[in-house]
Amino acid sequence: GKLTARTKANRRVGYDMNFHAPKGVSVVHALTGDQRLLDAVVEATSAAMQRMETEAKTRVRAQNANTDRVTGNLVWAAFLHLTTRPVDGVPDPHLHVHCYVFNATFDQTEQRWKAAEFGDLKRNAPFFEAHFHAALMKRVSDLGYAVEEKGKRWDIANLPPGLVEKFSRRTAEIEAIAAAKGIKDVDAKAALGAKTRRPKDTTHPFDVVQERWRSRITGAERAALDALQPKEPPLVPSTEARLGLLERYSAKRAIDRALDHCFERL
């Protein structure tokens, strides 16, 4: 049946929201097999999407109205990808998640599914991207990895010089094509990347590709990667301790303290 009230042949069925981990995170995961980094990317993506969901809206046109109403719900499917497009038949590590968000949201007031209004979500994309990176950086840091600023972003610190570039062949390929064509604009380079990309590799099992990656690093790079990981797993608070923290810093107690402070007679 129909998901929303109006289903045109040329309607926008959904939108692809994608979140990309810093290259160093992808490379460390690929070469060490630290599954916790993969989990961190998934969790940070989920956090960003749930934050985005709170701002979901739908159009209100009933009874000659012309407004938007916050619904606070979206429907999406998340697809985790581990690699780039192949170069010379072999992809490079690249952790990223595609969240396909359906063009539908449930309007509690009208009690029906309707098309979502994505204009504000698109305008606020930089905020949701920043939310993802902040959440991911916190999780990676909590795992015991040192992190550092990298331009406008961040990445795992103390990576061997040149290691990230060794596994950024697709970027280097696009840069070379752009230089040959005299293209310098960032958006134009992104469009160039879309036009020159090859089909994703599905013929090689991930463990086979992973062994090829490991064969490309030196003994010194391997030792540096081993040194990045904490010797002992970070302490994780018990369930009781976490619940205690939640109670100590609950929203109600924070509000009560703020009111007591603001209205205290001095």
C-alpha cells in the first residue's frame, strides 16, 4: 500500500545521509582489526541520526494552513561500508555509513504518515556532521586512543608519517585528474570523483583485502600501530555506577539547582 498520502511517480522517495570516519580511524581499524572502532562509528552515526530526528518536520496545509509542524520522527536504514572505490582492482580502507532516510514522517496531530520536510535538515547538515564527529571522537578517545586536530577535523594521533596517504589512493587519483583538468574548486572535485568512480568491489572477501593492506606496511609501521592501542582495556563503570551518575546529574536536579541559585536571596 501507499506509505504517504500522495505518491507521485517522480516523488523523492528518500535521501542518503552519509557519515565518514577520519581516514586514520579507518586505517587503524583495517590494519589492527580493532572491532571497537567499527562499533564507535556505528554508535556515533546513530547518535547523529537520532539528533537529526528531533528536528524532523512535515508540511501542514489542512484548512488553508501554510506552516511546518515538528514531528520528531524519521524512518531510515543504515548501511555500513568498509572501503573506498577500488584503485587498480583493490579498494582502500574507508569506514562510512549511508543512512537512507525515507521521505515519510508520522504526524501525531493528523494521525497519518506524510512526506517529510527536509529543507531545514539539509541546511543544518554541517551541524549533524559535527555532532557525528564529536560523538565519534569521544568514543575513540574513551577506547584509549590519543586524538588530535587535523585541519578542520580530527584524527587518531601518533600515526606513522605517510601511512594515511598510503591508503588514500582514490583521493590521490581524483587530485591528479583535477590537476590535469585545471580544476581547483572543492565542489567541482567532488563532482569529478562521482563521475570517475568505479563499481564497488564485491569479488574479494574482506579478510583477503585486509591481508593485502597489511602487506603494504613496513615493520616499523606495524610496531607504531601496535603502540597506539592501550595495553589494558579502559575501565568501564559498572551499571550501578553509571546509574548513580545519571541520578547525580539528572535533568531535574540540574534544574532545581539552577532555580535555587537564580532565586537565592543574597
